[in-house]
Amino acid sequence: MKTVAIIQGRMSSSRLPGKILMDVEGVPLLAHVLRRAAAAQVFDAVIMATSTDRSDDPVEAFCRTEGFPCFRGDLQDVLKRYCFAARANGAEIITRLTADCPLLDPAVVRQVVEAFDPSRHDYVSNSIERTYPDGLDTEVFSMAALERAYDEARLPSEREHVTSYLHKHPELFRISQVTQEEDLSALRWTVDEPKDLAFVRAVFAALGGGIFGQEQVLALLKKHPELQRMNEGIGCNEGYQRSLREDDASLRAPRSRTQP
């Protein structure tokens, strides 16, 4: 079965615009994500999924120079973009990664991918029952599950956040979670705010631009706890929480009546 990683990202991020091409240890942040996904060595292809908006032209150009395919689709309906990217590449098993996680650990990605059994699972992740740092999120699902979500999801949050419909409906999908013994979910290794970018840059400055994993970052933080304090106090999944509030507003909005 063709297994692909699809990495979503765009330049028009609301909290830190242009973040995915900002410099981290001499290369764009996106380069680290693409290279780390490929280093997991479990994918037939690693694909970037960005939008058709002109602001994302540099994303496509960068992927071309790096040798990674880039699919361009809907700016707002990310579920549609994701589904069409998977279709265009003949994907049967999809791993969802995001372009704002430059500390992605290839070993963790591999663990989640290898935990997915298409005869037993529709969706496997390490991001619902959290024990990994925010920024090591890996979600694996079947093309059939993605197609069903695309056909059935209606709420704004379900269209913006690709897997929301899947994990909200355990009665429809066979779901499993990958966890680790030590709960590290309080750690924040993703990039949404300037403080996150400063933290990630500090980690790469200390460990170099190569591919290192969760254990090396933990050892660095144990030795230099001041680094961990650089981006404390930022909530997890704030973008998703905002989308849920928009769902509530859309449900409360009065429906227009057809005039006779």
C-alpha cells in the first residue's frame, strides 16, 4: 500500500505570518520538517500541501529546490486541500504532519506509522491522548477515512483541521493512540508565536542543524532549563480552540428565510 506523508502549511499564518520559511540554523524552518519526515524512512513520498494563494508561491519554489513535490489547493478548506493532495498522489495510507514542527523526531514518526494496521485501524495518532511534547504530533489514517471525513464534515473546525472529524467520531472510525511512559505533554516544541521560534532557534544553535531526536532535546533542556522557560505559558491547540468558538457562533447565527 502506498504510504505518504503530507505536510500542511501556508505563509499566511495568523499568529506568525511567514513562519515556515523563517531561518532556523541557516535554512528555512520548513526544510527541517521535510528532511526529518524523509529521515523516518517509512514513506513512499513526502509531499508538501500548501494553498493556491500567491503568498504561497515561495513555498512551492522552495520545495522544488529541495526536491519535494508540492500540491496546491484550497486556502481555507484544509480538509479539501489535504484530500485532493492524497488523491493526486495515489495515497492509500496518509501521515499528517505540519510545517511548523521543526523538532519533529523521525523515530517517533516511525513508531506511529508502524503502529497503524489497516486491518484494525482507521486512525492512529500520538496527539489526542498526549504524552509527547507538542510539536512531535503524528497522525496516520486510511484514504477511506479521509474521504469519508471530506464527504461528511460540515463544521468550520472540521474543514480547517483535517482530522477533527475523525477523532470526534469514535463510533465511525477505528481509533488507536500511541503513548509513551513519561508524560511530556506540557513541553512545547512547535512554532506558533515569536517566543516559540526563539526557543527552536536556541535548540538548533545548541545541537546543530542535523537530525536529532526527542532524547537529545530533553538532555539539552535538563542541562539548560532556562531554554524551556523561553516559550512557557502559551496554550496548546489555540488555533483549534478558536475554530471551535467559530463553530458555536455559526450554530447560533439565525438562518435566513426564503421570502415568499
